[in-house]
Amino acid sequence: MTSPQELKAIVSEGLLSFPVTDFDAQGEFRADTYAKRLEWLAPYGATALFAAGGTGEFFSLTKSDYTNVIRTATETCKGKVPILAGAGGPTHVAIEYAKEAERLGASGVLLMPHYLTEASQEGIAAHVEQVCNAVQNIGVIVTARIQS
């Protein structure tokens, strides 16, 4: 398992990759082609792969889809490259996804911001703190939405 401090070094120094999650024509997750995509990407030198979120699909996944995406990624890349799993939404939902990512062996979580809502700086800090406190052995990377 990658410690939060090791994860900090990984994302600070290396190439990060956000592979697209594979779906079929009916919108169902394709574990077989997703695993092939990850196997293809792993040897190219990425220091971490982001699963279920980095390309925007997080908010379209059911809980079952999320579990399948993260499980596929962690099992496919175990011992090859760390997996960072997307998490987000309301605080309790983000906690649920972060815990699931940890349970499935992800090395960390990419905590995505609230979308289409406004929050005070104190509210955002409380949200992040609660998610961080909910996981025991993985790092949490907070991403922000920049408004112009």
C-alpha cells in the first residue's frame, strides 16, 4: 500500500494519467476493455492513474459502477502503478466513496469539488476535513473548480 506521504511524492514529481472509463452503447461499464486500457497505459511511465472521476464520469456512475471501476483498476494495476479514485458530491456521499476506494485498495482519493453549488471557505474546509478523517491509510488530493 502507498502511504499518504509516498502518494504526495508521486503526484508531485511524475506523470499523472486520467484514463477514460469504457462504456458500451447502453452506458454500461466495460470492465474488459477498461482493464485492457489500463494494462496498455501502465508501462508508459505514469506515476499514478486516476479512476472514476478524472475524465468527468464520476457523476454518472452508480455506486455499483463505481465499485466495479475501482475494483477493475486496483486489480489490474496492483504492483504496477497506484490508483487514485474519484470521490465527490455531498459530504456523506464523498465519505462513502472514499471509504469504498480505500476498501478496494486504491492508493488515494481525488476529492472533487461541489458542482453547481456555492460554499463558504469554512464549509469547503469542513467537507475536506470530514472526508480526510473518514479514511485511515490513503491520501486525499483536493481538486478545485476555477471560476472565471
